[in-house]
Amino acid sequence: MATKFGVIVFPGSNCDHDAYHAVGHVMGGDTKFIWHKDTDLNSFDVVILPGGFSYGDYLRSGAIAKFSPIMNNVIEFAKRGGLVMGICNGFQILQESGLLPGTLMHNRDLRFICKNVHLRCENHSTPYTHDIPENKVLTLPVAHGEGNFYTDEDTLKSLEDNNQIIFRYCTKDGAITGEANPNGSLQNIAGICNKQKNVLGMMPHPERVVENKLGSTDGKYIFDSIISSLQTV
């Protein structure tokens, strides 16, 4: 049976069709769009909050989207153990909604960044990462103006102690360096999950690299992980 993906559409989302194409057309998932005013997630295995500029990023990125009717249901869905993935602006919305800790500030150089980056997986035992080979460095694109992850020392320690840091920016050889950090993120953090490991937020866009004609298929490792984790439940 095909994995059932739901892709939430907020006013201002612009990566919703990218996500739909990746999980629906390429990965073969049973995929539907979910309008932000909908309230029923009972038919889905995975909910994706895509990138873009929800509500024009007024106030703060994700600050208004957290009040969309669907978000109460996303929170309940996550509490029941459903898989929730926030990409770029979706990551920001998950933080604003309290599903993930920390905040994403303006990039270190105060400029919008659009380029490929290298990622090292720090935890291979999550539903999103268990199919990523050990020592595999992923190459994924970023496109954001507010991707500078920050949190307080206590929260950072908790993230480390609970293995919630999932991805870090690195060199093509996997080294964690300042030069490999595109936006100034604390400790090169590019993606984190909640303590239960069912909610993932990441700034890079795996949905944009799932076909060879796009220059890379590294994003498929993440979606393959999601699908195979659900098939073994």
C-alpha cells in the first residue's frame, strides 16, 4: 500500500508543488494537497509543511502560519506519533508552533542564500534518516533569508543529549567547519527533530533533488527512509 502524504498549502507557499511532485510522482506516494483551512489529517501517514513565504513572512517567518486552522490538527497529529516534516519555511512554522525548539534568525550576512550545500547526517536511527548510508555526505540546495539556527545553552545541550540534531552543514568530505556554514547557524545545525523523532525540521530542500535531471538524487535518501520506516511498522 502506498504511503499517504499530505502537503499543506499556506497562502504564500511556493514549494508545495515541488514537494507534491517529489513524494507523489517520483516516490510513488498517495499524495494530496491540504489547504491551510482544512482540519482533517486522519487519512495521512506523513504531513509535509513545504517551503515558501507563508503569509508573506510578515512579522516573522512562520509567525502567522501557526494560527492557521490546520496547525492545531498538525500538533495533534504529531502528538499521536504521525510523521511531520517541515522544510525551510515549514521548519520555521514548526518552531513557531512549538513542535520544535529554537529559532531561525536572519542569515549571518543578512543576504538571501540560494546554492547547494553539503550535509552530514548526525543520527541514522530516525524515520527520516535510517536509509542514509553511514559517512554519506548529502548535497542539497538551500534557499532562505532566515536560516540561522539559534537556541539557548540549555536547549542546545538537550538537543545534543537526546540526539535531536539530525543534519549539520559540512564540507564535501564531511568536516564540520565555519566555511561550510552558509548562514551562521549555531554549531552548523541544518536540521533537528523532536524528542520522539517523528517531527523533523530542516532548512535544505530534499524535494528539489530527487531526479538525475535536477543534478542529484540525494533527497531520495530521506524520502526512502520515510517510506521504508512506515512499511516496517
